[in-house]
Amino acid sequence: MNPTPSPPPAVTEPATEGRHALRAAGEPARSSPAPPASGPDVAVVAEGLVKRFGATEALRGVDLEIRRGTVLGVLGPNGAGKTTAVRILTTLLRADGGRAWIDGIDVATHPRAVRARIGLTGQYAAVDERLTGFENLRLVGRLFHLPNGESKERARALLDRFDLADAAGRPVKGYSGGMRRRLDIAMSLIGRPSILFLDEPTTGLDPRSRLDMWSLIEGLVAEGTTTLLTTQYLEEAERLADDIVVIDHGRVIEHGTPAELKRRIGGERVAVTVGRPPELALVPGALGSVLTPGAEPVVDEEALTVEIPVAGSDGVVPAVVRLLDAAGIEAHDVAVRRPTLDDVFLELTGHAAEDGGDDR
């Protein structure tokens, strides 16, 4: 069963309300500005989103787009503004400035129509521990006003899809963290949303459960689900996202594919570990012919390692070894290191992804 059919063409205001249908922050009865001309392949558009909490400016003009059937990774530390952006796009908050559209529908002026098209899984699993897995799904189906038979059928299909059928009759209070997470996402899919918002879906999971969750998300995307994924895990963004937006202090500071972002910080690097401290200062000069022009070597005196950005990785290790030998430098190890999204984030922000306060 495909949980993500094409959205209905008409913009209507359905009466369905519920826990995963979301609660609006307000439903003003004013005319909606026309959406930007982004084309039919764009599912989500945000332009200049601004949000303030007292003296704190959580968002300072955030722009983003999500192409239909792809994953946009929103990457940033706690306090960057990721969750605030998600809450605005899912009608839980009203922006103080800027505009946003879901399937061409303005989130501020037609929030109920937006809710009929989206699913949301927040940072913490929002399940009722007193109910069974099947009952949680049935409850959401009733809130969506699904007929009784369809609600049961949909619940059973999702329990099978998320490998929860054996636990369907057990109270959720006995579920593991990974099982709760899977159930939470299943509940977000009851209404067959065309767009899924996942706000740090693997937070608090053990490594095995995180890998299982990644496989699950990949399966949903393969079926055509458009997804916005916020995360602090750089490895998660690199594995799942087609495009990445990096947010820091309420601003978008970079945007591109994982490969594009990594290329922007200088490509491959060669790490040379020497035998004696005095040789550290000699390595950059000896390797000048392979060093990327204008790049600065990084010296780790404790590890006796020099990391040097190089113009290309093909044949670079033999070339480095020959140059070190010619200079009389004893090398204990020579290795090529490709940039990661950790490197990208440090280069762009000057701090690690986990730095910062509570996310908004």
C-alpha cells in the first residue's frame, strides 16, 4: 500500500482535526498571497521566515525549498532554529515575518488544508502509553474521521509496514524507544500525507535502532514521500538527504547537496604522521607541490600529525611518500582523508554541531 498518494488538486478546508492532523496557532480569514512560481516539482517553499520569542530572534529570514519526492536535511546545533521552522511549516506557530506554502497552499491563511496534506513526528514520540499500538493508530484514524473499517485496515497495514504487528496488542508503555519511534511515524502516516516532517527522529535511540530508523525513512522516500528532516547527526544528513540546508543562529548559512558542501571546503586532505616533533614544521614545505594553493596546513603537535589539503587524491600518497623521502623526513603514516559534513559544519560555523542551547 502506498502511504503517499498525490495530493488532491483542490484547496479545501477539511473538518478533520486531531493529534497528528495538528492544531493551528490561528486561522485568519484573509486572502492568501500567491505562491511563488517554483514549478510543480516543488512541494514546500518558505521565504524569509522570521520568528521572535521576546528578545530572542529564533529565525532571521529563512528560505528553503523541497522538491517533491526528495529529502531536505535541515542541519544545525541546538538553538539554531530548526524546530521553530518546522513548527511554522506545520501550522503550530505563526511566523512574525515571511511566507510559506505546502503544495501551493499558504500555511498562514489555509492551515486546515495544509494539515490534511502533512504528517509530523516531533523530537519525542507522542504516543499514548496506556493504549496498545493498534489502539493508538485507531485513535488517530478516528480523529481523521476515517470510516471504522478503513481505520482498522489502515492501522493493520501500518503495523505490518513498520514491523510492529507482533506488538500490536501490547500497551505502548512496554515498547522500546525504537518501537515507539516507529509507531509515532506510523501514526503520522494514517492520513496518507504527501509531505512528512521528521524533527530529529533518531534522538535518544541506540545505534542499532538509529540504523533501523534510517532504513525505514529510506523506504518511505523510495515510495515517493517528500520529507523534511531536521538533525544534529551529520552522518544521518549525509546518508538520507538529497539536499542540505545548514542553519545557525536563525539564518541559513549554506545550502547544497552533501557532495557540493564537502567540495566547498577544499576536497581531500593528506594526513602525515612524523616520528619527531621538529619534523612537523618541515612537512608543509616538503609537500608544497601537492598542496592546494592558498590552503593552510593543520598541525597537531600532540599527535605529531600534519593535515594538508591537496588538489587531487589520484596518486597523491605515493607522491607524498617520495617528497618526504627526498626531504629526509621520517613518516610513520600517510593517509588520505576525505572531508565529512562535520568538517563542513566546523568550517561554516566555527563550532561543533552539538554546541548551543535548547533548540527552538
